[in-house]
Amino acid sequence: MAKAVRTDDPTRDLLTKRTDHAEAGIPEYRIVDPRFATVTAPLTGDEYAEPGVFACGDRAASLLLAREARTA
């Protein structure tokens, strides 16, 4: 899942929604922030650890998709 940060309420998308998605068990979540042209990814697991913020041209691999490819 990916979520774009709304410029009128970034706290809701960066904190509140992130917690809601973790509690709902969404396995992987990315936050697209158009204010800074960045993607925070991948956010995975119960706590949604945040391993990196990526800018245009950076590569952000999906831990979920990599895991699926290994089990296929």
C-alpha cells in the first residue's frame, strides 16, 4: 500500500494513518511525500520500522515482494 501525504494535514498521514495501518496488519506500507519529493519505504511489520527515505532516482526494494519471490 502507498499513501500520499496531504499538504493540508501531513501529521494525519505521517503518524495517525501509519499507526492505523500497522494495527490493521497491512504488511507493507509506503509514504509518498510530494512536499519533499520523497518516499519512505518499506515500512513493514507490526511496528513499521522505517529503514529509509528515498528521493527521485533512488531504488526502494519491496521486502514483501522479495519474500514472495523466494517462496514461489
